[in-house]
Amino acid sequence: MKHSLSIDVYFDFICPWCLIGKRQLQTALAQLREARPEVEVTLAWHGVQLLPDLPAAGQPFADFYRRRLGSDEAVRQRQGQVQEAARAVGELIDFSRIACMPNTADAHRLLLHAVELGSEQQVEALLERLFAAYFREGEDLGDRDTLLRIAEQCGFTPAALAGSLSADGRPFISASADIASRGVPCFVFDDHLRVFGAQPVEQLLDAMHLALSRSAGVQA
């Protein structure tokens, strides 16, 4: 008997915990498929702009975090903690290459439009490439030309996506604005069970099984 599970993920491209959470979710999904191969999973990613008031050109990355955390030493400690957590899930984050804290409004608009135009594989490739562009290569996700070049690398026609970009710093408004007040990443299973933060694989897997058991109870 087939069972279905919907997973909605709320995230921002500048949040390293969203990338770490993505890796943990991938592991949890692999374990779910092994244990419950009959489950059909629908996965959707929803953008949440954490810093909507950033100027369109962004801000210097080092200055932003120095103001936010209070000192260079505090920044080094925080970044070290994040990099350690990333390595634990097989991911590399190179803060030394990031020059700009970007305004992510257009990156989210790009992904939203790509979902309408592309295949599931293309969208996943775009999502991965945008994360890698920022956290590994230090590319500016607020730059229009950078975004369109990345989209083209993932099989999209730049002209088809260009109209979705505003390049004026206008905030990205989504129906998930309330999620940002609780933080990202946020994983929502079957529209009702929420898990906030980059939680361990075991917790995500437990949430999946709980959502499936609740669904089975409703259908019984």
C-alpha cells in the first residue's frame, strides 16, 4: 500500500544552518526510503528572506558580522562552530571567500520562478548550485548577472528567468513570513508537524515517522 508524505522546507540562502539542515534532511530521507520504500515523498523549498532591509548591493560580510557579534574574536568562534557542524555532514563552508552579505530577494525570486519552469532535477541542481556559490565560492547572490549565469549552468534559459528579478532591493514577500520569526531552517511534515533548526538526522526521521503514523490514523 502506498503512503505519501509532504515536506516543506523554509530557508534562506545566507543561513549556513539551512545548508547543514539540507544535508541532514537528505540523510534522513535516504534512511526513510530504505525503511519505508512504499512512501512517496513530495519535497518543496520555500524562500524566507531573513534580512529584507539589506541594501540591494548588500553589505561587506566581515563588517556585518563584526557589528552583529561584537568583535572579531566572537566572529571567529561562531564561524568555527558553523564550519565544524558543516564538516560533520560532509559540507565545506569557506567564510574567507565571502566578501558580501547579499540581499537574497532576487535569489528567492529566481528559485520560485525556476520551480514553475523547470524539472525537479533542474530545481534541485539550482538549489545546490546557489548554496555552493555562496558558501564555497563566495559569489554574490544579490548580483543579477551571477544569478542568471548560475541558472543557465543548471539548464535554464536566462531570458526566461530575467523578468523575475527586480535588482532594486525590494523585499521578497512570501506566505511564509511568519516562519522567519521562529527561525530557519523550518521543516513542516504533512502541513502540521514543524521542526525548527538544523536538527539531527534522528529527529527529522522521527518526525517523518510520526507524520506518517498520524496520516495512517486519519485514513483508518
